[in-house]
Amino acid sequence: MFGNIGWGEFMVLLIAALVVLGPERLPGAVSWVTKSLRQVREYASGARQQLKDELGPEFEDLQKPLSDLNQLRGMTPKAVITKHLLDGDDSILTGNFDSPSTPSVNGSGSSPGGSTPPRPNMSKPLAPGEIPPIDPDAT
């Protein structure tokens, strides 16, 4: 419940509530807040159950994008870009284009299926004055 509030902030809030409400009304205010939070949780779980009952199997289809968004919340921007836009290939971010990249977010090499196969005739640089090979299918 208080995941983002530390003990110091909680104590400041408690002292501020004690000053504003006074010692006579503070216990009543605390009990009112806890009852209200409990009621909101019951409403939310009831609404969720009602939505689940009405949608049936489509509820999981609706829930999957939300769980994906929750997973992205904890990731760094570089990890998000590497995983979703570049399919795990972080060579464009690291500048290391020749060798397979280190395992990235999804645990694979530079491609989702594993490391990339070696490219034919691309392992050695061209000699000065040598004409590069032409791929007729690429042009």
C-alpha cells in the first residue's frame, strides 16, 4: 500500500495529520480512511469479477496488453528499444556490427532465434581496387 512512501515521509504525514486534526479526531480519521480504502478495494474486485464474467475468455485477451505494459515499467529505455524495436539486436546501440551481440533482454544473441549465421564472402575486407560483389536480387 505504501510502496513509494518511506518511513521518513510516513512520519511527516503522521505528524502533519496530528497537527491538523488534533489528537481527539485523529483515530476517527484513521479508521475512516481504512474503511474507505477497504470499500474501494471491494468495489474494484467486484468490478473486475463482473467484467471477467461478462467478457468470458476475451478477458485474458484484454489483460495481456496490460501485463505487457506492466512488464515494460521496470525496464530501462535501452532494454525496451532493444527488445521490442530491434528484436534483441543491440548492435545499432553498441556500434559492434561485426560480432554477434551479447545476450540481450530476451536472452538471445543478435536475433531472436540465436546467433546470426556467418555471412559468405563478407569475413575479409576488400583489397584496394577490388570490385565488390554485386547481388542481382538486391538491386
